[in-house]
Amino acid sequence: MSDISTRIRNSTFVSRIPTPGALFGLNGSAAVLEHFNNNRGASFFGTAQDRYAQVFHEFTEHIWKPLDAGIKMVASTVNAIINPDVFRPLWNVEELKSTPFCMQLPILYFEPVRELLESGRVHGYGYSPTDIVGEDKWGRLIANGTIDHTTKRDENGNHIITEIYMSGDPVLSSDELDAIDDTRRFIADLIRTTDIDPTNVEFVRG
């Protein structure tokens, strides 16, 4: 039956619409199904040869399609609740599986990830290297007001603190910048220690 079921699912007459048996969990005669497959080459239901084609069409249009749309809407709502599109630190591989949309560009502009994207070694959330142009504005905003070994000093030896803002910069809170920074630090370590694609963690880098 598994082979028959596969052939029914791959029907050229009915695309993405399951048979009534698949919908309602009904069992039919294997011989009958085999006859349909051998003589029709596809699922019989809803085709011109089906005397109840109009009924099947009405069922599909007025029951199945609205139900399918409703299921997709519920799934989308659940995903939005579980994985809201907000800046949050992603501290492990499991969290990278549900990277919020708003975090994708800050991750792709991160130099180690950008280099991998340019060399075609990561999925990049579907972006191409030509989509990632210009400076890493998120990195600049994170670095604003910070001190490291490259920070210049004045004649008295005091650090010169600089902050650079430009028109077009995203408006982000300190917590949101911290979330991006924490995520980038984890990704840098992930790239250094594994072959995992940080933009599609189910796969390794090319």
C-alpha cells in the first residue's frame, strides 16, 4: 500500500489535494486502488471520470481550502507567539534554528558570516552576496562609546571616546544592541569550533 499511496500522492490530476480516503482515514480495497493507478495513472477522485467530480470540487473549494488556509493561519500565529520577531540574544544552536527575521541582517553583516556568504559557503537566509552591501552599521553602533586596545588617547593619556551615528541607522535600544552583540559572539565561536552553517544550522558549511 505504501507504493500505491506514493503514486496517489504524486498524482498529476490532483495537485496537493489528498484523496477522500487520506482526508477521512478510510480504508479502500487495494485491488480497486491498483485498478485506478493502472488505468488512470493518477487519483480518480475529482477527475472527469468521477461521477461525483462536482461534489469533490465543491468539497475542495468550500471545505478543504478554507480549512487549509485556517490551519496555515493558526500555524503562523503559533510561530509568531513562540518565535516573535524581536531582538533577543541567540546563545545556542537550538535558538539559531528560529532566528527572528529582524536578526538576520545584523548576522549577515557580521564580518565572519559575510565572508562565508560571499564565498558561497552558507545559506544566508536566502540572501545573495549582492544583497549585503555597505558598512556593518550594527557593528558600528555596538562599538560606539567602547574602549579597546585600538582606542586613541589624548596628550594626557586619557582615552578618546567616540560615537558615530549616521542617517539611516536603525533605531535600537541598548538591550537590542546587546542582543546582537551576544549573538555575534556566539556565532563567532560557532564558526571557529564547528562546521555548522549559522544561517541554517541543519547543514554544515560548504
